[in-house]
Amino acid sequence: VAGLEGVRTVLDVGCGPAAMRAVLPPGLEYFGVDVAPAVIDAQGDADHFEVVDLDRSPRPFGGRRFDLLTCSGVFEYVNDREGFMRF
């Protein structure tokens, strides 16, 4: 996929049922965070999914860095928008 050269890891913020994973090319390591525990539990993969409250939780995955961050429909639910932009 054009524009993803050099991307190895993806963090999907507000991942919901991880629909973004289906449109990414194979070979990328996908990680997701969401505020809803049931959504994260449904993924069954604690190594790649975490429950995160963007206003209260520390950085997910031990502060790991990612090559690409994606989020959709999240910003309007974040109280600390300046802090979120440093995410």
C-alpha cells in the first residue's frame, strides 16, 4: 500500500472491534486501545489490545512507540485534548 513504506507497527486509538486491522496490509503488527473493556476482551489478545481511558490512563503498552497512529471518532470524547495530542 502506497504511503506505508517503513511502517511496521500500528496503534489504533478507539479501535472498537478492530475493523481497521482488516484494511491494513499483511505483515503490520496491529495494536488497539479502547475505553470499553468488553470490546477489548472480545479481541482475546492482551499482548495487542488494552483498555485505555485517554483522559486518565498512562500510555499503553508500556510506553512503546509506534510507526503509525490512527483514530476515528475519538477526539470529541477526550477532555484533555492537548494531552491527547502528545499521546
